[in-house]
Amino acid sequence: MRKKTTTSWLVTGLGTVVSSLGALFRRRRLGAGILGFGLAHVLLGVLDMFRPKVRR
């Protein structure tokens, strides 16, 4: 259980770093793509935190 939460936090943190890099280059076309890529990682990391647990 702890590993799943840790992975979610790492994905969210990585997305935050990438989003901030994209925001620095937002005047260029590539910056918008980098920003979107980072925001997608933030969203996926947060959604993974709230995903229901499956027990076997």
C-alpha cells in the first residue's frame, strides 16, 4: 500500500516540476506542450491517489 502512495506522489511531483519548466518557456510553442505534459502527470498522479483499492 505504501508503494502505491509513494508512486502517486512521485508522479505528481514530477508533473509539477515539468509544468513549471513549461511555464518558463510558455512563449514558445514547445513550452505549451511541456506544460500540458506536466499537467497531465499531475492529474494522473492525483487520480491514482484516489483510486479504489483492489484486494485479492
